[in-house]
Amino acid sequence: QKEVEQNSGPLSVPEGAIASLNCTYSDRGSQSFFWYRQYSGKSPELIMSIYSNGDKEDGRFTAQLNKASQYVSLLIRDSQPSDSATYLCAVSSSGSARQLTFGSGTQLTVLP
Amino acid sequence: GAGVSQTPSNKVTEKGKYVELRCDPISGHTALYWYRQSLGQGPEFLIYFQGTGAADDSGLPNDRFFAVRPEGSVSTLKIQRTERGDSAVYLCASSPGGTGELFFGEGSRLTVL
């Protein structure tokens, strides 16, 4: 069973702080990693993708990947109340690169 | 609109009935996916189409579930003899090239009474 594990939260941070979201995965052959944001009652939307070890920055978001440790993280700098949502980690399958396995998500609340 | 369109947005049916859920992907996107999401869980993969063919249907839970994409655009997910455990939000997503960068529709919420 290929698994993607996330802390369910809820994670609360004050406005302006850094939010750190973590994800571990079991499929050592996975090559592609994604973070999706899902607002309550809405569908997931892609915010970051990462394919190589190291950091990838996009605006206030930084994704970090460590394949040796099978660990992916998402940092949100200068958190805003509008960042309050569930963040889903998704990992491609080594058997089928088109099949994503999602974690259960971490619920983030940014307090004004 | 330019996004993925799913109909119906809500469907309530009785146990044992047949249901069809429709997905119209973003124009030009060759890859189309069906996922389902239960409350408090992440989306669960069902099936992936590249063009007209089902390239990976390993996520379909049993033979009551079937999906088609006859002309390489619109797809229909078909569920026979529905069970209460089929209740979930069924999400369709498309992608320009079959990467994991998915564009999701707003989903079809299925409730089986």
C-alpha cells in the first residue's frame, strides 16, 4: 500500500508568521511531488510542484524535497488569513507516473 | 468558462440505482482523471484517460464502476447498483500533458440513500 502521510492539524499560526507543512511518503520510486490547496467546500488547486531534491520557491511559497528521507515540505512565509485552507500533499506512483496518491491534508488556520 | 465543468453538482439517489456523472475538461487537455473524495480525506484515484483510452483504471473499486471518453474530450463516470458507501464527491481533473499538475472541476457530490 503506497502511503502519503500528513499531520491532520489543525495548525494555527498568527498572521505574518511562517507556516510549515510536512509530508512523508512510502513509495521510494516516486518522482513527482505536488502541493494542492483546498478551501472548504471547494476543489483542490495546484500551488507547487517539485521534482528534484532541494528547495523550490514561488512567491511566498517554498517547497522542499528530500528523496533520501522520503520527505516533502511546504513553507508559507508572511502567512495571511486568506491562506487558511487544507493543504494536500500528492505524490506520483512509481508504477504509474500519472497516478497521484494524496495525503489526507493538513488544515491550516492563519489568525488575524 | 475555461475551467473543468462537472455535472450534476449534486446527485441524490437511492441504493441500487444507476448514476452517470459527466466531465467536460479544459479545451486542449489530453489527459483526464477521475478521483473521489470522502469527508476529511484526500482525493482517491479512480481512473486516468490519455485521449480516448483508459490508460490506467487500477483505482476503480469494483466492476460497478465504469468510465468512458469516446471522443477524447467529455468523459462520463458510470456507477451501477449504487451502494451507500459510494457516497462521496467525485472530482474530475484534466492536464495538458498527463503530468501531475491537475486542474480540478468543482466536483459532483453523490449521496446514496
